[in-house]
Amino acid sequence: MDDFLDNLAGDLAPVRRRSPRLEILALAALCALELSLFLAAGLARPNLAAALGLPVFWWKLISLGTLALLGFATALRSFAPEVSPRRGLQLMAMAVVLALGAGWLFDAAMDGGGDLVARLDWRDGLHCVGFVVGLSAPPVALLAALMRRAAATHAPGSSLAIGAGAAAWAAFVFVFACPHDDPLYVAVWYGFSCGLALFLVRLLLPRLARW
């Protein structure tokens, strides 16, 4: 039995300890770099200065920023073997409900009637989908690498947290370029974009990472 155990452990290499502080700094640096490059590329909406004075614009930023922070925090915490991402995911679900409720109030206050097709503007909506899915890739890649080095024991939940946080962050970045402030447009297209990114991460990440 001793020889058998020695053979099993013979090829094992020491595992470096996690440094949550360094992981947070790396993620923050990546997100700051992505946002900076996005703005430096001239992708911001032309009337950004005016949009900064709109309450609905800040509703988008605060809602998505909160979801991104919750998702990233849940993902990083879940990489520890004794931590489940369930509570963090529940908090994210509650935050989504509150954000949609606030959006409904904005829509009511803005008297957002009119032609439904014009309000949803499917051409710009498809651009939203492409940007959100693409912008979510860098944080997903970093978090997947961190999870692969860690000892996560709840792979599906960790993948959901990664996808949710990265999708919300990508939508947060895209807010600076999106020309639409209609709460209905935001709820439909941002929701679909984030949902698609979340689905792809949840589907692919557990298959690509080694647990």
C-alpha cells in the first residue's frame, strides 16, 4: 500500500498558495485596461457628456456595476473549496429584480410609449449583443485561469458567477457607447446579451477547465 501511495504522489508538484489580494488587483487592472482601451478607441457615444446628466444613464451604470462586483466577488470566493457560490448567486438574482423594478419606474416616469419596434431598434440591439459577448471574454479568461489554479468544488456555480460578473462588466463598459437610454431597450437587449454570455460561459467553462 505504501508503494502504491508513493506512486500516486510521485508526480505531484507543490501547489502555490492563493493570494486573494493579487487576484483582485489583477482583475481590477484588467477591467480598468479594458475600459480605458474601449474609450481610447473612440467608441464612446458622441453625446456622452449630456448623457452623464441623465438619471437613467446612472441607473444603467449603477445596476450593471453592482452586478459585476457581486459576480466577481462570488466567483473569487467560490474558488476556495469550502465556499459555495449559492448565496452570492441569490444576491445577484435579487439585484437583477431590483434593477428591473427601478427601470420600470424610469420607464413609467418617461412615459415610454410609442412604436415597440422603434423602441427596441433590433439593428443596434445586435451590436449590443456582439459587444457584450466580446467584452466579457477577457475577464472570463482571467477568472477561468484563476479558478483552474485554485480548488473550486462547485464548478457549475463558479462558472455561473464568472459568466454573470463578466457579462455585467461587459454591459457596464458598453453603456458608454450605447446611444439608447430607453429602459425597455436596456431591459430587453442588455438582458439578452448578458444572458447569452452567461449561457456560453456556463456551457463551455466546465468543459474547458480541468478540475
